[in-house]
Amino acid sequence: MLTWLTANAGTIIVSAAVLAVAALAARSLLRAKKQGKSSCGCGCSSCAMGGQCHKK
């Protein structure tokens, strides 16, 4: 088992880093959605579907 871990250490480290970045991005998007913010970063005033996303 230790031999396999040492042979694949680079792949394991890179995979863990990519997974961590993806988890942080998902967390950020979920927090923004809960706060009612737009996911695209721009306002809804210029969006053709602005009235459909956030009904009042």
C-alpha cells in the first residue's frame, strides 16, 4: 500500500487540490444564492430574463 501511495503521490496531491478548489467554488455559489445575489456578477436590470429569476 505504501508503495502505491508513493508512486501516485503527485496525482493524489493534484486531485486533492482540484477537489478543494471545486468545493470552495460551489460553497461560494451557494452562499451567494442564499443571499439573493446574481450568479453572473452583473445586475438584473440589463438581463432579458431578469424578472423570471427573482420574483417578488
